[in-house]
Amino acid sequence: MKKGKIGVQMMMLKDKVEELGVYETMKKIHELGFSAVEVSQIPMTEENVAELKRASEDFGIEIAALSAALEPMMPGMPGETLSTDFDKIVNDCKTLNCNFLRIGMLPLTTIGHKDKIMEFVQKADEVAERLAEHGIDLYYHNHHIEFQKYDGEYLFDIIKNNTSKLGFEIDVHWVHRGGLNPVDVIRKYEGRVSLIHLKDYRIGQMDLSVMEGGFDRDKFFQAFNNTVQFAELGQGSLDFNAIIDAGLESGSQYFLIEQDDVYGRDPFDCLKDSAEHLRSIGYADWF
């Protein structure tokens, strides 16, 4: 039977990297049974790249994907971008034997403006062609905003239909939050989705502390509308058997556990719970 690889999106461990360093964080990932990571929101300093390489070799952990912005998220915002640091980013990929590079989000100044988004998408597709010459595939990661409609068409579909080289990293929580079935979206993007973010979706306990000073209608409805939470796999409503099966059928190689907010828990504990759920539903040999 064809298999994928389950891994960890390291964004949720960025505080652990600051506390423990890259190497010790990767060691803990290994101890939890994982053998693949996607690197995001970890500064790609010379030291961190070297430590990622050392840990990857020592613990047998694949660097499934690295992250890079095409351009600054906001004007003047610091950090590497493909527009200004192309050669350095390509070199990092080669150093870490990584063939996937992913853009995590639209630049904030483009959101809500179709013309600006399309300019960004065109640039991304052009950069994807340049990266392909180096054996690197460029992927775009969705949130819920891509399921806003423009002239009756979802933005995500507009991006797909106006690009040829750009791939898509589908985040199933954000698809669900955007109002669509992740399984349907994954199947629709067959052949252009090698990376999937596994993240559950739950309705949490409403924060009633906002009412301690007496009933306030605005505060009540703010709390009422903020009950949607990111969840450990198996703690929410998403069907991960169906999601993973659709991903495999659509060409996905890596299935990366991510949880944007752990609500005060230790992220390693959250990863352990998510991993145990995936093992319990039949994916123990995908780690």
C-alpha cells in the first residue's frame, strides 16, 4: 500500500526553539516518533541551518519543507524574502536536502484586493519557475480568506486557475473554517497538492469571564464568536481518515501536524496526543 509521511510543522515549536535550541527541539521531535518536519517561523540563521542539518542527520529527520515569503508581509518588515534573498534560500534548501518551499500567507496589504492578490500570484508563479530550475517546488498555504468569493468564484480557485507552477499546501482546519469540505478541496487540487496540514477544529468552552462585571452585549457576542479553536487531532470534528486518503489519492507526500494555538498546553504534549490519534486510526507506520 502506498504511504505518505507524517511530520511536524515547527511553527508550533518556535518558543521551544528559543528555549532549547534547534538541536534539542529536533531531538524531542525524534523521541515523539516523528521523522519529518516543516520549518516555519524559525530564523534561518547560519547557526540554525547548521543545527537543522546536524539534527536531521543524527536523528533521521527529513526536512520536508522550508518557508519563505515572496516579499515582506508588510512594507518595511524585516526578514528574508524570495525577492531579495533568492540565492540564500535556495542554498538553505540544498544544504538541508529539501525540495519543497512554502509561502505561508498572502502579504497583509493584498488581502481584500483582488488586483493586488493577482499581482502577487503572478510573481509567485514566476518565482516557482525559477525555483524549479533548482529542483525546488514552490507551494502556497491557505487560510480561510481564500474562500472569499470574487465574482462568484472562490479566491483559492482563482489562484489555482491563474498559475501553472505554483503548488498548494492545503490546511484542512482553515478550509473547514472557510466553509468547505477539506476532502472535496484536496480532491479538486489533485496533482498540485504534495503538502497537507493536519489540524483539527473544535468549538471550545465559551469564555464567560468577560461577564464578571455584569452583562455586556458586545462582550458576550465577542466571546460567543470566539469559541472556534485549533485542536489536537481527534479532539475536534474533522475526519482524518477521509482527509488522509484523499490526500494520498491526490498526490500528497507529507502530512504535517500543526496547531496554531495550544491554549497554555505544552506543544510537545499536543503533538503526542495528535500522534497517538493518528496511530490509533491506522497510520502508525507513516511516522
